[in-house]
Amino acid sequence: MAVTLDQTIAQKQHSFLSRMLSSQTFWVVIAVILACLFLSVATDAFATQKNLYNITRNITFVAIVALGMTFVIITGGIDLSVGSVLCLCSMVLAVTMHAGYSIEVGILATIVTALAIGAFNGMLIAYLDFPPFVVTLGMLSVARSLAMVASNNTVVFQFGPDHDKLLALGGGAWLFGIANPVLYMIILALITGFILRWTKFGRHIFAIGGNEHAATLTGVPVRQIKVAVYMISALSAGLAGIIETGWLGAVTTNIGTGMELQVIAATVIGGANLAGGVGTALGAIVGAALIEVIRNSLGLLGINAFWQGTFIGGAIILAVLFDRIRNFRRSD
Amino acid sequence: MGGLRLVSVLELANISKHFGAIQAVNDVSFTLEAGQVVGLMGDNGAGKSTLVKMIAGNFRPSHGTMHLDGKELILHKPAEARQHGIEIVHQDLALCNNLTAAANVYLGRELRRGIGPLRILDYAAMYKRAGQLFAELKSETRPRDLVKQMSGGQRQAVAIARTMLSQAKIVLMDEPTAAISVRQVAEVLNLIRHLRDQGIAVVLISHRMPDVFDVADRVIVMRRGRKVADKKIASSSPEEVTGLITGAIEQVA
């Protein structure tokens, strides 16, 4: 009897394969691969080096912000301000460097700005129990307005003495011809994956999303962690802003408009649950990839660009639909 | 009471608690002994949960003293109760459905290995120890399974295993059998016996007469904030306890 009990306890219920087949991220990867294969066959322009370079690089800005958003969504929150925060951070970098400061000072100012905004959002949400939706919606408006104030709503395209360094940082390809933004994305994804899977902080983020009350009762520092996730989200928007500024070589106050939708879409399509408790770094990247491939293919297939929103919105609804279907099956 | 004196772990003397003009608990004294299960019964509003919340550090008594192992016990918050070896199994179990059984057992006390900032979660050690705890509890609960997929009895096992991580002296259980199936109730009562066999004092708050008479050694009945009975299960009966709860019987020695 004791032996069978021990065996039962030691048994792993799910094999690696069954776990993979039941993960949304896996099926989105399949969808991306199938879409790429189809496009390679159906169009001449898709599988060209230039187009692939464009796609991988376009994925990165949404993906980097989606990595930060993943933390917030796992706790059951939402951050609508990321697009505007990206804009404000780009502008802070641009204005600081335009004023003659070095790239190091510019980046430092940008990161401090991002963290301050994240801390502000997080404090209101964690300590004053504001709904995340309301706080970050307010910040969406505030941050973009501050970006306009900082730049007087002009285009900044001269970045002072370190102009070339900034452009190389964002636009270069320092390793094997892979665009720099892609490298940053991979590094940040690895860090995110590590934090979520291997640290106490990551474990507590999942606990808060699963059952906040239980997390509180068992001594998890819920409030501090909530502040931290909004700071991470804002920081990821700030980093994406720095990289995008270097890539584009110019900043307008339109940068990042509507990006929150794409970022949340990427996270959800990649398998994160808006109700909290579920999400992965790989999912955020893969979700961003699917969105970009859809976007890219519409152009290549000669479909009117106005359809873009319909397809991306449809993909979000489809992703949530799959999640619903899985839950129905489980409850049966 | 007479008979053999057991080692008393917790001693409450003349404990009262009032919220404004409302007297929730009035002059209650009793002792908890190691390896004994005490059923705490009473109607809604009788003061059971206020009493337990004082032992768990949620409230401070208005009057009276508590002694743990002979030393005076003053608790300011629940974490201090835990440090003193007083663990609670909450009525809703306080489990995260999206985490594994082992992760729930170790929630807030995760084991880590490595040094400095690079300390990572020690999955292997947590799975192993959680597995041992489930084996001790004779519960078919797999440490790697998500709590979401578990039966009511297994969920109870996870919540109870949590109390066994540190050397608990007292485990307070709030209605552990309120919302589960008959078969699972038997499972939970077995878990309680295992805690008792390890020398832990268990306080079982319950509305279910059969459960208390099945597993408890003693029963304490509360009515309107007062202790109206404190006697051995063997010398009581469900009829008597029902009478005490409703007030049909005023008080027994």
C-alpha cells in the first residue's frame, strides 16, 4: 500500500508532449510557421532577405513591450499606458541628447522617467486600490501630452554629439548580421523567462494572479510586487523607446500610438490570460510574431491595409475563444 | 475532568473581546493539549471565529491572557502567530489554482538554492519535501499537479501540508468539511488524525456534528460569546451538544 501511494505521489501526470500540445503558445508557433510557409510559396517577396529582416525587426518593438506587459497581465492587471510611455521616453531621450548631453545621460534620464511612471501607476493600483484600467488609461493621456510638452510637438532628428552612437545602437547589426533590436529582444526574453520560472519574485507574480487573497494570507508581499510589475512594464516601454529612436533616427509625438492594443494582443495571442495567473515570455514573442506576419502578409497579398485592424482584432478574439473552449472541456 | 493530565500547549485565561458595545467573546478560558483534537462548536455569531482569530493573531483580546508553552503570548499580526508555531487552515483554503501542489505548499516560504542575487527556486527539493508530506498524510496528491485539477480532499491535503512545513504546535482549522463530498470528508478527518498523531493540537471549527464526534477528543461549545461546555467527547452526545448550541440546555460542567 505504502509503495503504491509513493508511486502515485511520484508520478508525473503529464508527459512533455501532452503539455506541449495543450499549450496555446505551441499552436501559435505552428500557425506562424504555416503562415510563413504559405507566404513563401504564394508570394515572391516574402522569403527575401530584406523582407525577413524587416519582419524580425518589426516584431521586436511590440515584443519587448509585450514582455513587460506579460508581468502585469500575469498578476491580473493591465497597462494601457505603454504606447504613450514609449513615446514620452523616446522624447526624453531625444530632447536630452539634442540639448548636448551624452547618450549615457540620455538613457539614464529615459530609464528614470520610465521607472517613475511605472512606480506612480503601481502605487495608485497597489496601495490605493485604483482599478489598473483607470490609472493606466489616465497615464496614456498624461504621458503623450508630456511628450508633446517636452518637444513642443516637433520632430526631433538631431541627437547632439552622440548622434551616431544612438543610431548604431538601434540600427546596427553587431552580431551575425542580426538587427540589433532583435538581439535586445532575445536577451530581454531570456531574462523575462528566467525571472518568471526561476525566481521567488516570479512565483509570487503567478500566485497573485491565481488568488490574490491567498497570496496575502500566506505572506506574499502583494503590494510591493504589484508596484514592481508596473515599473517593469513601463521600463520595457522605455527600453523599446530607446531602441526604436535609434532605429528610426527621428522621434515624433505620434510614435507608439495605439501600440497598447498590439502589445496586449501579442500577449494574449501568445497564451497569457487577461484574468491573470498565466503567461510566458515565449508567448509574448510568438504572439508579436503572429501579428507581424499577419500584417506583413496583408501587404504582400495585395489586401487593402485598412483590413489590418480587422485581422489583428480577429486574432485576439480567436485566441480568447480557444482559451474558452479549453476551459469548457476541462469543466466537463 | 480529572484523569491523566496532558501537556498543555496553549492556555487561554478569561479572554474577552468586544467591538464597541458588542461583546463577541466573554470571559472564556480553556487549554489546548498536544496531540488532542478539540471541536469548537456553536451557532453563527456564537464567537467561535472571533476566538480563533485572537489565537491566530488577527485580533487582540480586550481582556485576559494567552500562554503558549507557559510563556505569555501577545500577537500583533498573523505572521507572528506563524512564527510561534500556530498555523491556520483557512475556510477557503487560500490556494492558487494556477500553481502546482508543491508551489502552494511552499507559497511565501519558497526554498531556494545558489548564492546572492542568483538564488533560484529549488524545484527538486520542494517537490521532494511536498511529496513526503503528502505521503505522511496518506493522501494521493502529486506535488507536480496543478491545484486546479484536484479534488476537494486533495486540496485540503495541500492546505494541511502547508501547516506541516514548520514545526507547528497548533493547527486551527476553519470549517474544513463544509463544502466537500462525503468520501472526501472521511479523507479530511484522516488528515486531522495524522496531525494529532504527530503531537499537534488541532482546533476544529465545525458545524457538522458527525465530524466532531468522529475525530475530536473534546468538544467546546460556545453560545453568545460564552463557553457553555468543555467536555470529553466520550462523555457527551450529539443531542446534548445540539441542546447546548441552541440554548435548550443552559450549561454543563
